[in-house]
Amino acid sequence: MKLVIAEKPAVAMSLATVLGATERKDGYLEGSGYLVSWCVGHLLELAQPEAYKEQYAKWRYEDLPILPENWKYEVPKDKKTQLALLCRLMKDKRVDSVVCATDAGREGELIFRLVYEYAGCNKPIAMIIGMVTLPFPVVYLYGSAGIDAFIGAIFYLVAANRVNKHGLLFAWAAVYGVIQGVMGYMFLIPYFLIVALVAELCMVGKNTYQSAVRNRIGWMVNSIGNFVGCAVPLWWSWDSYQEMAANSGFDANTLNMQLSMVTSPALMLLGVVITAVLAILGTLFGQRLLRKHFQKAGIVG
């Protein structure tokens, strides 16, 4: 039997569904030869300085640097129960190996390894690399382009007001297309060049990059192009995209939702509207920041 440890309960639930571990227990799920549990973030944290010496309870310049020979860890009170459970599961005689399914990266692995070492476990370890977990696939599908547009609007407006030269929006959108190409979607580069050209045409005229209305229109068009661009790989070659997404960790439910979205004009229109609204709100918020902070600071004119 394998013990799979995720970083968050939501991820563990998704994994358990895929693995067939459907029997709910107290703090974990079981079934089909798997036990699936979770860490709830960091179950062990670095101890405070006073844990090494009482004099470190108050900071003094003379005591610095504090470099312990052996680092100490503490267990938060609200996480003791889950840590004890994981230790018990690792020592369970039925478990012959442990699977690290925490977030890919140093922090995710550290969360797992601290628990593994704390439990004194020496069973073989396997790791899941490159997982993509989507607790809220609807937000991912319909809101990610809009959220990017909202946040990116601030940086775009600062650049637009400082540079105030034609070609900025074209370059902005073209770079995004190149990034998509580097990520493996080379066929998307021509598409994003077209998006870049259309967005730039919205800025034709004198000093349009310092016009709030024209920036709003140009940025909205660019953002809508980004949203539609997410559907192009699925239209171009659904089978290839499905294989690539599955290898990256997308679950079947998310893939089915993607297919439903890109094959439904009504759902695509919904995504376009959401993206346009968030892009406009982003430019409105960005313009306010420009007036309130950046102009006063002399960053933009």
C-alpha cells in the first residue's frame, strides 16, 4: 500500500478521486491500495530564538548572528493532530512506500521532508513532479485572462504614459505570443501577432498612449485576444492538447470543462465579457493609481 501526502486538503481530495481512494477516514482517505492524506501547509516550523537560549528572547546586537549548530523545530498547536496522524500512517505496517505529492518546488518538498524525518520514516519515497492542481477550475477557465488583464493594466499604463510612442501595445502583445511559443505553442505566434496588430490599430492617433479612453480600449482588445488565444490550441488540435494537459496534471473534469467552453459560443462569449470587464476595471484602477501616486512621485507625466 502507498501513502500519498499532499500539501493541502483540496489537492488530496482530487488525488484520492483519481486514485480511487474513496473511503473517508479521520484525516485521510483510503482505497485501491492507497492512503491519501495532507499536510495543511507547514506542520513543523523553525523554533523561535529563545528556544535555543533564553537571552535570545530579546534582540541584542551583541548576540548576532545567531547560527545554531542544530536547527530546532516546533509544531503549531492547531496542527499537532494532523502531524501525529501522518506519523502514524508512515509507521503503518501496510504502507510500503510514501509518495510526496506536495507542490512542486523547494518549499513543497521541504514541507514533506520535515514530516518524513520527524516521523523517523525510512520507507522508499516517490515524488509527483509538475502537478497542476485546480481547486476552482471555473475561475481558471473563465477568469484567469481577466485577472491577468486587471493586474497587468497597472504596469501597462505606467509604461504607456512614460513612453507615449506607437508600437508599445504591439510589442506588449507580441512578447506574450513569443512566450507562448517558447512554452511549446509555436503555432500561436502568428495569432498573437494579429492580436498585437489589432490592439495597436486601436491606438492610432496623436498622444493616444496618454489617453485614458484609448488605453482602455486598446488594453481591453489585447486582453480579449489573450482569452481567445487560450482556446486556439484546443481548436487547432484537441487530441494533442489533451495529451499535453494530462501529462501536466490536469484532471479529466477540468479538460471536459475546457472542451465545453471552447465549443460553446455562449460560454466563449461569457468568457469574453468577463475578461473585458476585468480589463476595463483594471485600467480604471490603474488610472487612479497613476493620478494618486505615480504622477505625484514624478514617475509619469
